[in-house]
Amino acid sequence: MAGIVAPAVAADASSFKRKPGLMAWLVLLPLLAWLVIFVVVPTVMLVFLSFGEQKGLGTIHFTFTLDNYVRAFDWTWFKVLLVSVWYAFLATVICMVVGYPVAYFIGRSPEKVRTILLTLVMIPFWTSFLIRTYAWITILSKEGLVNSLLVAAQIIPEPITILYTPFASVLGLVYNYLPFMILPIYTSVERLDNAMVEAAYDLGAGPVRAFSQVIIPLTRPGIVAGTLLVFVPAIAMFAITNLMGGGSPPTIGEVIYKQFTSGRNQPFGAALGTLLLLIFIISLCLTRKQREE
């Protein structure tokens, strides 16, 4: 009889969910207010503006037209979006290739060494984003450090153009977003169960097979989180591609910025921004599905 009642009691206890009280909602109130004011309201305004029509300088008629979205799928603007996605994809892949070994090494290091290595990863965030970007501009210029070393080593006869190229754009994205790939993977590596790896070796798996079939699946949550943190913001990042890449070819973030400023076509810029937001949502849903699997 006790064996029958105990599972029933356990089931009732497991199904019981405590509802948040007034104090919990008061604690969450500042966060909810911040989300509503700075996320929900601007997003709704952006979507609403995308259905308007620019009639003149500073004059917008809210006619709820789809012309802005039809124009956004023109090949000229669609090509700009593809360039942005391609830059973000390259930056994400490079961050993955470079960041995973670094994160794995930090996660398997002794605790004292681990703290020092994490501090070194976080050092770039101690300085301003613009200072770091302009530092790379100085390094990659024709009179910069890279060209000077290459000419001094007689690898090239004269300085070459590195700055204001797609290579410089991708390099800037990798440099700025690499820590966002390292930290989530490091968290997964730190929680890695050594018994699972040792069991794989005991069952006859070699280093490559243990890494591909045990370590990678166990650290997949960190990989997915790092990919999301790098790929999504890299698509819309126009400051790096503009300063280091020279804005050629233009990226979607730069086009949206110009539509709201010099282009004087805010509804079209809002439509591009809304499509970009949809890409973010789709990426988030795909990564969330991958994490659940």
C-alpha cells in the first residue's frame, strides 16, 4: 500500500508549481520596465514605420503599404544582405576555429591559471570599441606595423593594401567578437565530465573519435550559444565594416543607417531593419531547436 501511495505523493509534489508572489514581481519590475521601454516599444515603432511612405523631407504618411518590403527584395538590396550574412558567417567560422581550442585549454587548466587566462581574454573589453578599431586601422595601414614588418622581412617588395578590404572587415569582426565565442564554450568545457571521456578511451575510442563523439556533443550548448552571440550581431555591425572595410561593399547595417540619415527614407530603412529582425528571430529559433535536440 505504501509503495502505491508514495509514487502518487511524489507525482503530486513534482507537479506542484509555486506561483511567484508580489515580492518576486516587484523585483522583476525594473527589468520588465526596461524591456518594455527599450525593446518592445522601439520594435513596435520600427515595424509600424516600415509600412509608411516617405512623402518629403521629414514627412511620413502611414498608408500601410508593402512597397518598402517589395523594394527590400530587389537584387541590389538583397545582395547587400547576402554580403552581410557572408561576413558574419566567415567571422563566426573563424571565431569557432580559433576560439574552441582556446576555450578548451582554459577550461582544462588549473584554477589559478584559468583565472589569469580568462582575464587576458577579457582585457580588450577594458578599452573603448573605437580605440580598438582605430588601433587596427593604424596597424593595417600602408605605413602600419604589418606592412613595415613584411617589407623589412623582404616578403613583399612594397606596402600592400590591407586596410579597406573585405579581409580587414572580417578581421575586425573576428577580433571584436572572439571573446563572445570563447566564454560560452569555456563554460561548457568547465562542466565537462572527465568520466565520460575516460569511458570513451576505455571502450577503445581514439583521440579523434573521443573528441568528435564525446567532447563535441557535451560542449554543444556552448558552441550553439557562442555561434548565436557572434553571428547575429555581426550581421548588423556596420561600424567595423565601415571604418576598416571602407564601406565597400556596403553591409545591411550601413544601408539602414544611411536610410535614416542621409538617405532621408526612414520607412525603407525600417523595412530593412524589420527583415533583419526576422533573421535574428529565425536564427534564435534554429539555435534553440538545436540546443533542445
